[in-house]
Amino acid sequence: MKRRLSQRLKRKRFVCALAVGLFLIICIIKQSNLRQITQSKLLQIFSAGKRSAAFYIWDDNTTYSWMKSFKSGNYNYTELLRPKGVYKGIPYLVVVASGIMNRLRRSAIRDTWAKGLRDSDGAEAAVVFLLGRSEIQYFQKLVNTEHTQYGDIVQFDFKDTFRNASLKTVLMLRWASKFNPTYLVKADDDTIVNVRKLRLELQSLQANFSKPVIAGYELIHVAPRRMKNDKWAVSEKEYPDKLYPNFVSGCLYVISGKALAPLYETALNTRPLSLEDVFVTGLVATRAGIPRVSLKDIEILGLDEACEMHEKLAVHHISASRMRLLSRVLSSFVRHCTSLSCSCIPLASPQLKATSK
């Protein structure tokens, strides 16, 4: 009797387990149909840790239909101000993305690394500042006066805000492609550049720049920030995936002249994202099939010791006053290291002369 009861109980447990299993399978199938998860997507999920995020983004055609269905962006903005220089065929064209109210930063750049770039390259280099417009007439008048004095501002008729940074960069691509530069250097206005190191690094990568390429500080497997109060927050509606494609930091990157046209044309048909470096050097570059290569010695989190600037190609998050200080360090001091410590000493220091003998 006990054996029969035990067998019945086992059968009931088996039937219940089978029913639960079938129910779960049905739920999974329905969920899969709703989300249209393909076999390639499942393979991506299980192998994401080993694969490049750039390929992870674009293998699945259905999951990213929200981006594929995008037809064309509106980039028909007119130029309000045009720089006075001649840029056709120039080897180095530097475009500094600047906020309309960041006049002190622009002044510091003109007096420091932009001046150094022009002095070292002569007519081979040009630096311009890219701005949107201000809805406050007073600030627009200040920009007009600044442009009259320096003649180095490109201004387009769109509202100059942080969330319009991608729009600003796409317009930069359109503007710069007319001049066919060898190198288009894009920098933020809170970035200082070590011109000597930049030129040496680009010379070492010269073979890469004979074809479409983007060079900068590479960021890999970066996840979107979802907190609403975060400056770099991106909602799931704007970008639903868990990882960005591989991209380079927007503080400083270099685009080969041959990459400008394909980047711009692809950007026109890519759903915009407010983070310009992710959008242009990640999403757009991936769709256009343009590779990214690494530029060494870019510091994206500021600089603790001023004399370390000698070893850096570029440093981000630098104020106008500190930019002037770091520029003086580059021109008048050297980083002198012993077995115990390093110090920043003047170029004419007796200590430096003694060690050089």
C-alpha cells in the first residue's frame, strides 16, 4: 500500500514538473517572438565577453531596427560666421569644439598650443573654433567682436548646448570635408595639446592615415549611464543596448582626410545620439567600416603634476589658467628624474647642465 502511494506521489511530481517546464518554454517562446531574438543574438549574448563591442552592436538586424529604420537627419544649418583663412589642402586642420561662452578658454588656446602648432608648422596648420549660436544677444555680440579680432570662428545656426554636441561634430565633418586636409584634429576647448608629441605620433601612424581611419584614446565595452541627473545620461529609448560600440574619447581625436566624406554621409542616415564621441567615432564609424587606432599618452582625467605634461600628448579637463601654466612648463621647464624622485626644473638650470655633461 505504501509503495503504491509513493509511486502515485512520484507520478504527480513528475506531471507537475513537466507542466511547469512546458509553461516556461511557452513563456520563453512568446517572449522571444515579442523581442524577435535571433540565433545570432543568442550567440552574441553568450560570447559578448570575448567579442568586440563594435561587432556586438551591429550583428543583429532586428534588435536594432530602431536605428536601421532612421531615414535622414536634418543638418541643413547655415554658417553664421566663417573663418578668414585659406584651408584648401592644408595638412593639419584643427577644429576646437567650443561653448559659446567659453571665451577665456579660446583665448588660452590661441596663446598656447594653437600658437605652437602654427609656429612649428607655418602655413601647414590652422586652428579654428566651432560654435553654435546663443539665444542671448549679448553673448552673440561678444562672439562677433571676437571673430572680427581673430577671424578664426566657424559658427552655425543651431542652439549651442551640450546635448547638441553630436550635431556640432557632424557639421564639422561637412565643413572640413570641403578642404581635404590630411589630418582633421578635433579637440574640446578644455583640452591642452602637446604639439610636439602629437606630430611625432601622427608621423608614426602615417601609413594608417593614407586610408580612412580615426585615431584617439580608445574606450572599449563602455555601458550607458542611465541616471537621469548624470551629465552623460542616455535613456533606453535613446539607446536601448547595454554596451556602446568601441569609440574614442571626444577630448581629442584625429580623422584622416579620406574618412571625412564617408563619416558625414553615414551620419546623415544614422539615428542621432547626444554623446558626440560615441555617435561619431562609435556608431557612425562602425557603420561606415572605419577602423579606430590608438593614440598614446592622452590623459582624459586631468593632470596631477604639471611637469608630466612633457610625457603627455593631450590632457582633458584643463581650465584656461592651468592651460597657460602647463604651456609655460612645456616651453621653459623639463622633467628631471633621479633614482629617488622626479622634479620640474628650468631649462637653464645648472643642475640640468651638470647632468647633461
